[in-house]
Amino acid sequence: MFYLSLLVFLAFVWLLPWWVTGVLAFFMSFFFYEKKQIYIQIALGAGCAWMILAFISDAQVSGVVAKRIEGLLSLPAETMSFFLTGFVGFLTALLWGYSGFFLRKLAHLPGATGPQDTSGGPDV
């Protein structure tokens, strides 16, 4: 699922606004529910896609953006800006993907799996 999400995010985030990451992560987690932590794989794919696209965008302007971000945020190296960008993409996709996965579980749709309640109490 990581490679599929990486390809999807590379294609869509390159062409559409940044918030598409969240919407895609939500729907991918909602519909691809075969594993418990599918949203983590989707978020990793989104973070890597954001890092790749940040590197490509920075290379198109000869590294000016990375130098300015490094100075603005007092980062130890220019490449840290790519990791920071990837972390923002990862976090965005993780939160939206988590929401999509557990909304499916909450709706009791077929195939929804999630954390099982082992407390022995009544189901609500």
C-alpha cells in the first residue's frame, strides 16, 4: 500500500493544492481497510511524496528555497527543509487517514477492522 499511495500522492499533489493530501488519505483509508494500520502506510507514502516534490521544486530554482528556509528556521543543514516538508505531509495524511479509517469502523461497514475492545464490557 505504501507504493500505491506514493504514486497517487506524487500524481495528485504535484497538480492540485496541498490539502488534497488530507482528502486523498481520508478516502484511501476509508476504502482500503484490509489492515489495521493502513493509515500509517498511506501517511508514509504522502510524506515521501512531499519530500520528493520539495526536492524537485527546489532543484528547479537552483536550491534557493532550501537556503532561505534554512536561514528562516535556523536549520542545521539545507536538506533539513526537505525532511520538515515531508513531516508536514506525513502528519497531514496521518490525521486525515486515521479519521477515515475509524469513521469506517464507527459506521460498522463490512470489512472494517480496528482495535478490539478487550475490556469485557458491553459494546456501545
